Amino acid sequence: MISQELQHYKKMRNDPTWILLYKIKWAQLAETIEIENQKILDFGSGFGTSANYLAKHNEVVAIEPRADMIEARERENNYTQIQGKLEKLKDFAANTYDIIICHNVLEFASEGNERAEIVKELSRILKTGGILSIIKNNEAGRIMSMVVSLNKIDEAMGLLAGGHNANVFGKIVLYDPVDLTKWGDNLKIEKLLSARTFYGLQGQEINRGSDWIDKMFNIEMTVADIEPYKSISLFHHVLLRKL
């Protein structure tokens, strides 16, 4: 049975903003590397949305620590699901995967050296020439959204003063994308893209009609690699190539 605290996130899978975010992530990945007939690892797979999508044309392994999320995962397509954390990465041989995705995970891996250890292991099992896809919170975008969209001014002031946001998965501790190249071996940032610029600022009362996803997708993709839009986006998509 899925825990009550995760019910909101499960329902969000059918929300237009959620659908759009995944559409953007997958399109940006496909612009960087071929996403068919590849060996792919989804680390921190959640409800399996990406794993399930990518499994249609690829060999996919997903790792997720929470049993309730695994129970409620998407499984229209066949992929291997493993329950676990960092320790499971050590079971794989070096140079195993063409693509590794790790979306909105590392912000929560902040105890000790766990974050650096995860990235080091991911880089070890990534093939030379392969892509590591990281989705992370962007502090400026988070503050913009809190003030403009959510009217959470006190919380935004707290972040500006050095505080941390949190959700059901824990405290969100941000990091510099450049740190990923320090933690991993032979990783180079190939692209840093915005993953949610405009619609993160829209209020809930916005009418999202049948063509909203397509129109918003086009404009989000158009500005994804352009400043100042990247600087204020809610999420950054960091695509790293293993040299």
C-alpha cells in the first residue's frame, strides 16, 4: 500500500505540468544521445515513469529505495526493478551502461560523503562516451516560484538567508553542477539546460487546455539553452559525458 504522504505525488503523474516536465527531460536526453537499443540505469526511479517510458526501446534497470513507490510504479513496459540505494551500484561491473539517469535524487543524499560516493559509482559503471543525466533544483528558480506563483514570501526569504526547503523525501540540499565533475571520474558537463522556466511561475488557476502542453513544450525547449532563462528555471538538466 502506498503511503499517504506519497498520494499527492502519485496523482501528479496525470497532471499536465508533470507530463510536460517528463516530456522535456526525455526530449533533451534524446537530443544528446540515441535513446533506442541502449543499456540504461534509472537510479532513484520513483514511480518508474522514466524507466517505463525508456524500457519500450531499451534494456532498463531501475533502482529505488522505497518499497511503496515500487509497488505503485508504472510497468506497461518490461524493465528490471531493484530495491536499494548506493550499495546496489557496487554490484554492477564498470562500463556497463550507455545512459544513467538520476533525477531529483542527489539533493536528498547529503549525509556525509554519500552524494559524492553515488556520483563516483555512477561514473564508474557508465560506459566511455555515455551520458549521465541529472535533474536538480535551481535555487534562483525555486525562490522565483515561491514568490511569484506560490506567494510563499517568508519561505523564499528563508532560502535567501541560507535555509533549506524540504518535502516528503527529506531536506533539499543544493549543490553546484560543477561539483558533479569533481565527485565523478572522467565526467564533463556537455549541456546544462533549463527544465522548467515559464510554467513554474504560472498559478494553479491557469487554463491548461488541450494544446497547452504542446505550446509550452515548444517555448520551454526554445529557451532551454539560453540565458537568462536558464538562470531562473525551476530545474536544471545537467548532461554529463564520460570521457
